[in-house]
Amino acid sequence: MPRPRREDARDTRELALRATSALLHEYGYLGVSMDAVADRVGVRKASLYHHFPDGKEQMVLELAERAIERDAAEFARAIRDHTTARARLTVIATYVLSGPVQTGRMVRDALRFMAQEHQDRVFDHFSRQHHLRIRGVMEDGVASGELRPHDTGRSAWAFLDLISEMGSGGETPRNADLAAWIANLLIDGLGA
């Protein structure tokens, strides 16, 4: 008679992260508990602590870092595959606007309740993976003459904030037209 399959540690870890993500989307950070995650995964809470000794903060941090890495790979692809600042920003905005609704906002909201060291860790990772890439797009645009000289650091933050806020759902349609509008607004401005 075959023995029951032992719990695969990687399966439990991945299931726990998926359950945490779902709970964050449904209830926000305060609605996530180790009990709720354990119930969703079908394991004992002690098993979760084996994988995540620091509890839900550790799970949320891992989700945040994974999301940053996933998005960074898409940003890098857009930069590699396109040559102008306008095209790069449009593709990046399209990607963000077509992605999972609320992911950026969900992580940002969760971080408000976490220790300052964890907030700093995620912000530093985001800055290195996202802000510096977008700033590079802006600097390339200035160097090529496509963009006028300006504070590329601030414009990179403005772009990231705009696509994050406009991509978080609500009444605004999230589509390629909006992505192009955001890139055009940033590049062309509102002047006559």
C-alpha cells in the first residue's frame, strides 16, 4: 500500500504566498492572518511558521519583491525592444495598466502597517528596479534630443506615480489609449 505523499515544502510555500496575495486583494493587510492563510492552504499554522518564521510580514515582503522583479523584467524588455522614450514609456504604461488591478496599491497599503525597516527594504528594491530604469529612459530621451533637459529623477517618479494611481482601478478605463495618453502627457506636456 503506497504511503501518503509527504507535504512538499515548495508547494506549501507557494500555496501560502498565493493565499496571502488573495487575502490581501480581498481584505487588505489587516485582514490577513496566519490562521486565515493556514485555513486557505489546508495546513497547520505551525507549518506556515516553519516556512515563514516572521509571519505575515515575511510573506508580504516576498510578494512585494516578486512583484517588483516581475515588473522589472517587463520594463527591461520594453526598454530593450524600443528605441524612443515615448515608445518605451507607452509600452511600460500599457503593461502596468493591463496588469493585475491593485497589485501596486495593495503592496503600498500593506507596507504602511509594517516595520520601517521592511518599508525601507521594499522602497530601496523598487527604486533600484523601477525608478532607475525609468530615469534611464528619461536620460536617454534627453541625450537623443527627444526630451528637453529636465530633472529626470522627478519625472521618473511622476511617471511611476501616475501609472500606478491610474492603473489601480476605479472609473478610469485601463487600456492602451490611457497608456499612450500618459506617455504623451509626460513628453508633450500641456503647453500650447
